[in-house]
Amino acid sequence: MPFIPHTETDISQMLASIGAKNIDALFDEIPAALRSGKLTAIGDGLNEMQVTRLMHERAAQDSQPLNFIGAGAYEHHIPAAVLEIATRGEYYTAYTPYQAEASQGTLQTLYEYQTMIASLTGMDVSNASLYDGASALAEAILMAVRAHKTSRRVLLPASVSPLYRSVARSIVKLQDIELVEIPFDIATGTTDLDALQQHAGSDIAALVIPQPNFFGALEDVDALTAWAYAQGALAIGLVNPLTLALLKAPGQWAEKGADIAVGDGQPLGAPLSSGGPYFGFMCCKQALVRQMPGRIICRTVDLDGKPGFTLTLQAREQHIRRAKATSNICSNQGLMVTAATIHMALLGSDGLRRAAAASHANTQALAVQASGVPGVKRLFGAPHFHEVVLHLPGSSARVLESMAGQGISGGYDLQPHYPQLGNAILVCATETKTVEDIQRYVAALRHALH
Amino acid sequence: MLIFERSHPGRRNAAQAPHHSVVIGGPSTGLRTGIPAVLLREDRPLLPEASEMDVVRHYTRLSQKNFSIDTHFYPLGSCTMKYNPRACNTLAMLPNFLARHPLAPEASGQGVLACLYDLQEILKDVSGMAGVSLMPMAGAQGEFAGIAMIRAYHDARNDMARTEIIVPDAAHGTNPATAVMCGYTVKEIPTDANGDVDLDALRAATGPQTAGLMLTNPSTLGVFEKRIADIQKIIHDAGGLLYYDGANLNAILGKVKPGDMGFDVIHMNLHKTFSTPHGGGGPGAGAVGVAQRLLPFLPLPVVAKEPPPQPSPASEGGSHYRYLTEADLPQSIGRLSAFSGNIGILLRAYVYARMLGAEGMHRVAEFATLNANYLMAELHKAGFTVAFPQRRASHEFIVSMKPLKDATGISAMDVAKRLLDKGYHPPTTYFPMLVPECLLIEPTETESKETLDGFVAALKEIRDEAHAAPELVKGAPHTMPVRRLDDVKAARELDLAWKPAV
């Protein structure tokens, strides 16, 4: 019986104490008709040796192509210490820190995280995480609508990831919030300011500002933020935290900064893992803190005046407010935040800047060299961060398939989401790529187009 | 001491930074980028400048300030804090699993997709449902998916008058919060003296405006709702659907299938019943299962098993796995995460399920129930006030400290804090709110009789202390890194981020 310590003696002593003749009697309040419970799709249990073999076989079926896909999940070096420490049992098997005195490790770690991510985003305050970047965007939209009070319209540029837009729609549509798509300028790949201007003067709760946007292009964040102020709308910055080692932070946009900053924390120490677990982050201005969903950690003192950490503002949350809570969220992504905190502490701002700059430079090098392949050209003239869009002279699906056959994940096919771009792919080369890797990419692309 | 206070200007970890001379193209180019200055930040973010060893030591020492399942008995009611097998962690972190990009071609992920497909099948079986989506990233997101599917079902039938979700007063706070997020109003119904749903109140609350009922069974009071067949009939006759909150699934795993009780939709907290780690507050996983009529609305993606498009070495046993998309399920409630949910957690749940097998799953409910009833019996004999002594405990039960408080002034919270000094994580306190001064106790199946006996002895000691030395208990804990914290000051001053001294 895996993971059950009871001996026969234990069982009979325990049943005697209860006054039950056997274990089955403990279920006598359950109507007999319901107690079929026969499991048919589950085989015999495996011991650890057998399950180890099974999982190694499964893992071996997954190939490891040389990866040039980003599109919301980025391959970065993760120091060995990050996952070694985050998976210590004391972090890994602890519950949400409701008992503060017995959870100071998790609580202080989360407080340090809040400090780091608030500083990266240039915002006043942070919560202790949400599920992922896409659901964090949805929560930011809900929060902006709560804070704005009169409008339920939110402007969502088409240069935001289509996957994020899809998630935001799934989550906010049930509360009758209108998401209005703002097209991008086909020349720059950034939000079309003329199209945006057509919404001037209407009642708008918020404008979402992606930086870098889904195409890797850099938006004119100051102008967009100022435009939101002029409409009385909240500015929601959707950002990649690694790029904020170099880029102007949402809190520094225009005169007063963005009101809310969200994004996915994956670039800060979370392995790609086919898509999760990652974590969503959310920061905001001090004035909005009571509208923010999720758990928030606070530094205070104990009975002896000694500093300590605790959960605070719980009156916003579902276990107290029930139907009036800011969100139904309770568990978030604590362990991934622990990993991110250790990751940021190990790299420091210098290490993050180097990783970000190297990712930028590698993508730049890739774009230049790939554009040397006949018929391949870069779309969009705006400056980019660590992703670029390449236009191909043949079917993007077929080119990517050919590159996959050569052991390379050549990029993300934009065709299904942006048919107006034709045979376009989104490509990313992080700091993990070497000069040789980039040469291999270009050779494979050349071969695929041959 | 905070990590920021261990920081020294100029200290950096060369081993963790890329050699920028290699990637930027020349030793002197430094960090210059091709980005216009107006888009760059001028300041540096406030991150520590500490050596690798400083960082490792700091977070290792911090971890040691935590209680955890690996270090302490953790009978936290409704949270199912059972042993998290180490094999699950090791095997979910195999390099090929960690390295795979979520948007890489499905052909490069047949191993992970096979695990996810198998897990869907296992969860279908234990829940008695027709289909499962693994997408939701926590129990609360699973609830959202479930209620959103109920709404999509009614909307698809153009049945627009259904505006209410019924929730018992003993429910988790997430239930009403979820109903509101899905655009419903909440109608709360009371619990009767036996801890069951008040059927008269339920009948009175149900009508053509009822979209559905959210129910936890066994309930948060730790008893099985015996009249589930009646409840099911009341709701279904009115045209509503039944939602099963799977928070307490551990109590009936392999014994009763929620589908057999008539539920239409269920979420399962894999971080409870399937033993994935709680991680200090996530990541969890809240897979949803649905009955036949809700299949078209499942959240995306769902993993499908098909004959291979063309035979290839990657397709195991002649099968090919792929994600179903909007094209396959056009009525889906949509996506809830950018990619495919918390896959690493799903792999852990899969390993756990395979290790248990069918027989092991039956044992989970049996021994979780044995432990709970034994602990309840021992505490009852020791003179503690059990909330529902006439009932069987499910996998958890409630003890009220009200008599102790009346006699000594020592509250459930005081008892909880004193338990920390005795080396036990306290049970859930003050939930459910229906029982005054309550402790909700869930021992789980992985604890031994000796541990349970030790816990009973600790509670008896605390009761003695409450009479003999109440200040000792009121001032607890005494042995933790900090004593009780000033929550009022915390909420008033809101120190949410460290700032350097000016």
C-alpha cells in the first residue's frame, strides 16, 4: 500500500477505538447504491523503479530541438541553485502561509520578491503572484474596470499575444466587459496611433500597452500612456520582466507611469516545461492596492517588536469576502515565485541586464543573417527587443516543418493568427544561443527554402 | 535580515552571466544595444548584489523557518496535506520535460502528451465523468471553468433566465466568489443540525432562475451528504446543473464517483487528492471533469489520442497525441492559460496516480477515513467537543474549543498557536464559520497511528495549560522565529516592499 504506514496491529487497534468492525463500516453513511466506485481505467500500481522506467521512456519520446521559439515563453539559463533550493522540502511541501509564525521563510521570500518585482516594474506595490501572464492580464482588466467605476470598455491592441487575448476574453466576457481590438501599423508592427485616436473622447476603462509587444517590437509607451491619461482611462502595462533590466519600466512611462503592470514571470527562473508552471505577476500604484486581487505580504512586528512578515489586506479575498471578493483566486504560484526570487538574487541587476542585452544582440544577429537568405526579409521597422518577425518566400508551415526535420524549432508560425502578414514567423534567440547555433539556424532556413 | 541587507555594491556572479563578448561581437561593446535611449531605463532595479554562496545560504536558512509536510504533521482541514512523494518531483523534472517549449511541434512532445492523455483517462474514471480538461491552474480556476461551462450550457440552449447559483453556507469562499466572476448572483442556503443541506430551504431557493448548485461532498463539516439523491433531483427537476467542488475528493477516492451522485461537472484539486506539492501557495492544478452534455464546453486545450498521421518512431503503439483546439471544440469556454496549464504539476499527479494504481486509490479514501475517525474518537474520549459526534467523520472533522474558551478564555486561535510550540502545524481554524471556535482537522492517510496519538497528547497538554497557566497559551508561540504578529499595524502601514535607508 504505497505511502500508507499502517500495520495490521495499528488497524485493529484503531478500529477498536472507533468501535467499527472493519474499515468498510466507516463508509456506512454513504448510500449503498452510490458505492460502486469500481475503477476500470487504472491498472495495477507501479513501484518507484517501474514508474521511473516508464517516465524515462516517455521523456525519451520528447525530442530536444534547438529552440528559436519565444512567443511568450523564453529559454534562459537558470542557475542550478534556483531549483535545488526551491525544491527543498521546507519550501516545496509548505502550505499557504496562513500561520505566519511557522511560515516566516515563505513569507520573507515573498516579501523580497514583491520588493524585486516592484522595483523591476517601477511600481509601488506587488502582490505575491497570479497564475500566469495571460490570466494576470485578465485580472488586470477586471481590476481596471473595478477601479474606473463607469466604463466597462477596455482597449486591447492586436499586437498583444493572440493567446493572451484569447484567455482575457474567456475570463472577462462573463462580466459583460467589452474588449475592443486596436489594429497595429503594418509598417512598424506597433499599435496604430491613428486607429487608437478614433476612440478618443469615448468612455474607456483602460488601455493595454504591451512592451515589447508580441512581435518583439517596442511600442511608444510614453505616448500610449499619456493617451490613456487624456481619456481618463487606466494604463495597463503588459511587460516581460527580463527586458525591464534595460527598458524603461511601466512606472516610468509618461508623466506618472502606468497604473497596473502585469506579465509572465517565466523568464525569471521557470523552465519552459511545455507551458507551465510559470507565474503571473501584478504590480500597481499604491492608490489601487485595495483593488488588487491575490495574496499580499506585509512586513510588521511581533509582540516583542521584532520584525516579521504576514499576509495582509485579507478582507479583499474570497475566504473573508466570499461573493464580494476582488477575485476567486487563492492558491497562486508560490513555488515559482520562490524560484524567481532566488534567480533574481543570483543574477542581480547586472546579470539580468547582461542576459537581456545578449538576447537582444543574438536576435539582432539572427535577423541580419536570416535576411541574407534570398527572399527572406524582416517585417516591421520599429526597434525590437529579443524577437523579430521574418517574412518567408514560401509556406511558413512547410518551412518550419522542414527545419523541425533538421532538429530546429525555427519559430512560431504567425499565419493562423495574422493571415494578413502572409508567410510570417516570429523568431527569438536568447542568450543561450551561440554564434554556431545562429549559423545552424540560417543554414537550416536556407535548406528549407531550397 | 533581508537579502538586500546582504548586498554589496559591485559584487556579482560571473558564473551566472553570459560572456557578452561572445554574443555581442566584441569585448568593448559592453551592454550597448540598438534600442533608442528614450525607451531605455536610466536607473538600475533594486536587486541584490550578493555572491552565489550568500544567496544559497540566505534562502536555505529562510526555508528552515517554515513548517512543511516534510518536517511536521500538518493536519490542516480541507487542504489534504499528505506526503508528496519525492519520485513525483524527480520524474517530472527529467531534462526533456523541462526543456520543451510549449509551442514546439506536437511531434516533439509525444511523451509528455501521452502522460497528460493517460491522466485525463484516470481522472475520468475516478470522477465518473465523460470528459476531462487538465487546463485550470488551481482549484479556484477549476471552479471558474466549471461554472463558466454551466453558463455556456444554458446560454447555448437560449435559457437566459437562469441568473442564480445556489451555495450552502458551509461552502468554501471560492464558491460564491466564482459564481460572481461568472456573472451570477449567489443564493446562500443554510445547513441543518446534522450538518446536511437544509432540504426545505433548498426547495424554496430553487426555481426557473436557478442555473446550478455548488456542493462539496463530503462537506466542509466533514460529513457525507446522505440525501444527495434528493438534492440532485431538486436541482435537475428545476433545470439546473450540479457542480461538485472536489476539495474533499480524498475522502471518497475510489469509493464513490461524483458522476454516480448525479453531478454534471467537477473540479479536482490535484495538489490535494493527487499529492502534488502546495509549494507555499501554489502552483496547484484544478482539472475539470464533465458529464456528456457539457463535453462541448470543456476549456482548451484537451489532449486527444488518434491514429498517427503517418507512421513514425515517435508515435507509441500506433497512437498520436495532439491538443484539441477551437476548431475541434467551437463551443468551448475558451482558454484559461496562455499555454496548457501547469504541466509540471500534472506530470507529478500522473506519477502519483500510476504508483497508486486502482488498489492504491481505494486505500487512499479508506485510510484517510480510518485516520480521521480514529483521531475523532480519541479526542472525543479525551473530552474534547466534537461538532457532529453522532456522524461518521469523512476524511476530516471538527472540534469546537468553545467550552475551553468559556472556561478559561483560551480560544481556538490560542490553541493553534500553542500547537506550534509542540511541533504540530495547527488544523484549520475558524472555518467553516458555522461552528464556534472550531478546528477543522484532516490527518490524511499518510500519517501513522503514533503521530495521531502524539497530536492527541499535545492537545490534552494544551488544555491542561489553559487551566493551569493560561498566559503561557495566550502568549504562544514561544519557540518560533517570531511571536504573534501585529496584523493591525500591518494593514495600517502597508510595508509591502523594502526601501533602502536614505
